[in-house]
Amino acid sequence: MKPLSLAVVGHTNTGKTSLMRTLLRDDGFGEVSNAAATTKHVECATVGNGSEEWLHLYDTPGLEDAGGVLDWLEGQTSNRRDGVERITAFLDSDAAKQEFSQEAKVLRQIVHSDAALYVIDAREPVLPKYRDELTVLSWCAKPVMPVFNFTADADLSPWQHMLVRRSLHVFSSFDTVAFDFSGEMQFWDNLGVMLPERTQTDKLAQHRREEWLASDRQARQLIAGFLLDAAAYKVAYESAEQVPQIRAAMQDKVRAAERDMQGQLLELYRFYRSSIDSSELPAGAFSHDLFDTDLLKAYGIRTGKGAATGALIGFGVDAVTLGFSMGIGTAVGGLIGGLVPNWQTLSDKINGKEYLYIDAPTLTLLAARSVELLAALQKRGHAAVRNVVLPEKQQILPWQPDRLPESLKKARLEEKWSRLNGFASAAQQRIPEQNELAALLPSFTG
Ligand SMILES: Nc1nc2c(ncn2[C@@H]2O[C@H](COP(=O)(O)OP(=O)(O)OP(=O)(O)O)[C@@H](O)[C@H]2O)c(=O)[nH]1
Ligand SMILES: [Mg+2]
């Protein structure tokens, strides 16, 4: 089947290239800027699955003088001819090569496409120049779907009123920066209604839905894997003097693992050019260091008795087992309850070994930050140019530290579950627990 071809058109600076980026899931497509006439040529991008092409999207330069084109059409062509004939006469004229060359590129692309997406900056009043644009577009005799961009606080009603008067009854809202998955589904559905044949738009919607769910599943696996790595991470120490040095090294390793996981999440959602954090916004959770105790408070994570942390509270590393503060003595107590494999703890005791682990509040914080990042990425359009910024206050706390999920508690006893302990095949050792933890993390996919 022939791929659907869509021309993305509209006044200059309305976000056409931004819409392309978001629909393509490609934050590197074209050039986006706040200046007018950023896009100078028609540029095509394809959506498909490797073996099949479903969609050809054409980015076009902004329409700047549709009024001038309309004057030319009215002056130079007879109103007894139909719109396409008049547009064709225009495209063959010298004016199309000279003063209206930008406009001609756009109209030529529409004539060669199955439909046009007319991007509207919803914050703008309905000015005569936009009416002229719609008049010229309607003469191309192709379905035109208006798409509202910058919808955040805009009142769409004057626009909707004008569109309906021009028999444009189907339109979509699509803020290219604040992404809304259900909005995109609605967009494909609306477009399908306007076309003589909706197989391709249905296929695209289906593909995007599968991809959306698969990315969410994969993201949760990444986060769960990272949390298990952190929970099972342990380093033995023999004397109190060694503790500060070991602690610092452990913190560095967890910070690096967190950055790594964040990078993988960005890649999974195809934000190849985005970065997390924002130095200009101190409130962004990622501008805080992971081992900063104020951050625990900001996230509403309890660190008191309930969290049962030990002497190293505030450093995120604790001589703990099973999420509780225990010295070897208590660990032996725990083993009576059947919680710790007998021989292991006893031999450690005989060898005089104790271990440092990442404490429960920090594991909770890691989980909260990861999940918050996932939520932010799922609401981020590929047109967003600012860094990923998280809300000032923690919105999502998956659990309190005294209620760590079983899988994380269990990880405390399973050295081989952590890549941080040097076990490259850790992921294979903990498949059921990783699945269990992944399923437990909050979901935002709707
Ligand atoms: N807040 C917000 N900004 C947006 C949105 N869409 C686009 N922008 C910004 O608007 C500006 C113009 O976006 P472009 O995508 O370059 O617009 P264009 O229509 O391709 O512009 P030309 O190629 O010059 O005609 C850029 O600064 C974008 O970052 C949106 O939905 N919300
Ligand atoms: Mg552009």
C-alpha cells in the first residue's frame, strides 16, 4: 500500500517543524527556532517499521504572504475556473518563481500530498491573514485538518467558530511540547475520518499504541533493574576507619548507575538531544545530589525511627540488612527468624565481616526519582527544547522506606543480583523479582 503523504503547513512560526518532531519522535528533525522563516525548504521524513513505509510527512516553509497570493489569483485567473486550476496556473507563473517562491513550495507540496495539516498557533487571534491562508489552501482541493498548537492556556473558540464557517469541522489539538498520548490517538482518528481510506492512519495509531505500551514496560524493567542493583549492592568493611572511604566510593557508583539508567530512559523515549536537570531551576529534583538529606525531606521520605536507619543516616549508606539497621548481632537475630541464610552470616561473623548497603530511604528516593523521570518523559513532546525538569515537590512516592517491596528486601541477601557488585549477568539471576518490582511501580500510561 502506498504510504500516506501529509504536508505540514501554516503561518510562519506556528510550530510546523515542532509538530514534525513530535509525530516522528525525533527531537533532531529539522531546525526549530523562535525566529520567523526558519524552515526554508520542503523536507520529507518517513514513518514505517523498516520493511513497510506508512507515512511521508513533509515539513514546509511558513506561509508569509498568502494575502499576496490570493490577490494574484484573483487578478490573474478567472473565478469561473475551479480552485485547483487556478492554483496550477499560479504554480506555473513567474510570480511563483519570484516574489511568492516560499508560498509556491508549500502549495506545490499540498497538491502532491494526500492531505494537509494546517498548524495554528492557538494563542493568536483570528487575523485576516489566516483567513487568506485557509482560502488559498481550500483551493488545492485536498483535505485540510487544522491542528492547534500552543494550546496550554489558549481559548480555541474564536478559531473553532471561524473554521466551522469554512466547513472545517474536524480539527485536533496537539501541543507539541506538552505531549498527550490520548491527544495523538485522537489526532490519527480525526485524520482517518477526513481521508477516503483510513487503513494507514489506523495502522499508524496501532503502531504508536504498541510502541507506547512497549516503551512503558521496558522503562519499568530498566528502573526495577537499577533499583535491584542498588539494593543488592554491598561492600564489606573490617574496621570503622574504612567506612568513610568505602561510603564515598559506593555513593559515586550509585550516582553513576543512576545517570546511566536516566540516559537509557531518554534513549528509550528517543530524546537523543535532551538532557536532564536544569541549573537555572534549583527546584528541579535532579539538580540536587542524590545523597543530600534535604532531598529526602522534599520528597516526603521518612527517615526517622520508622525507617529504622542506623548511625550513618544522611549518607545514604548503612550497615543494614533487610532494610533495618542491624549490626552483626541483630543479623543473627534476623537469621533466627529465617531471614538470612545461616551459614553465610555466621561465616561472615567468624571472618569479622560487616557490609555496607544502600539504605532504605535512599532506595526509596531512587525509586521516586526514576518514576518521576518516567512520568516527565511520557508527557514530553519531541519538540521540547528545554531540559527535562521535574516538579518542585515530589508527586509520586511509590512506598515509604519502612515498606520496601519484598523484591528489594530480598536483594539485600543476593550479592549476585547486582551489577554494582561486579556480576555482569545479575539481570539473569533476578528475573521474577525484577518483573514483580516493575509491575509495582506506578503507571501513567492511562
Ligand atoms: N510552548 C510551546 N512552544 C512551542 C510549541 N511548538 C513550537 N514551539 C516553539 O515555537 C517556536 C517555533 O517553532 P517551529 O517548529 O520552528 O515553527 P515553524 O512553524 O516550523 O516555523 P518556520 O519554519 O519558521 O515557519 C520554537 O521556538 C518552538 O520551540 C508548543 O506546542 N508549545
Ligand atoms: Mg519550521
